[in-house]
Amino acid sequence: MQNVTSNMTFGQFSEALFILLIPFLFRSIGVKWMIAIGMIAWVLRFLCFGYGNAGPNEWMLFAGIILHGVCFDFFFVTGQIYTDSKAGLNIQSSAQGMITMATYGIGMWIGTLLSGYVKDITLWEEHRIGKASGWCPQALQPLCSSCSPCSSRIIKKGPSKPHPLKYN
């Protein structure tokens, strides 16, 4: 891929676009479906990064970069807004701190441990069969985690009624 740094700005433009859509979609489809869309976008993003390459599948790398806006805004930002709207004034900062620690702290720490484990297994397998598999197994590990039964639980309950944001 040529001009990697400038191509990464597509993700920033995507994020700016989708963050502007949050207020409208928050009221029309609700929080659960927005988070579900964000989770599905993460799955698609990791598929694109897993199978994309600098050759004929370069479009998949661009798609993965552009999906950043949907992934980040519909999962993290929507979760933060929902947490802020549900927590009382006396615990809002604690609730925000807890969700941030769960997603950016503990979640990323567990992800780092799992990705190292997957990389080690993949390298051992490559050494055993004498063939390099590329980055596909490492990129597909988050895909498997995103498709777990715990992650899909949000979709089972169906759409929720939108909650109006309340500010005192």
C-alpha cells in the first residue's frame, strides 16, 4: 500500500462522519442496535485486515480503515453516552471510569495476552509445516472473540426503545 499515513486519514474522516450520525440514530434505532452495528463492524473490519493485502485485496485494507468510524463511534462512543445517560449525577464519573477501564484497560490487556498467544501458536505451526501463513490468524482471533455467545447476547433481546438523554 502506498502512502499509508495519508490513507489512515480515511479512518478519521469516517469517524467524524459517524459521530455526527450518533444523535439521530440514538433516537431512531436505539442503543442496543447501535452497539450491535458497531460489533458487526468490528467483525467486518478484522475480516478485511485478515484477508487484505497490498496486491489484489488492497481494497479490503481501505475498507478496514474506513470501518474505523463505525466501529469506534457506534461501540465506544455510544456506550459512553448511554452510560452517562443512565448513571445518576453522583456516580457519573465513576461509571465513566468503570466503562473506560473495562474497554480500554482490562479489555485491551486481555486482548494483548490473547494476541500474543495466537501469534505464538501460529509461529509454531508455521515452523512445524514450513509454511508462512501471514497475518490472517492473528487478525481473525478478534473476529472469533467478537462472535462469541456473550457478544451476540445483545442481539437476542431485540431492539430497545430509545432513551431520551436527560440533563439536569
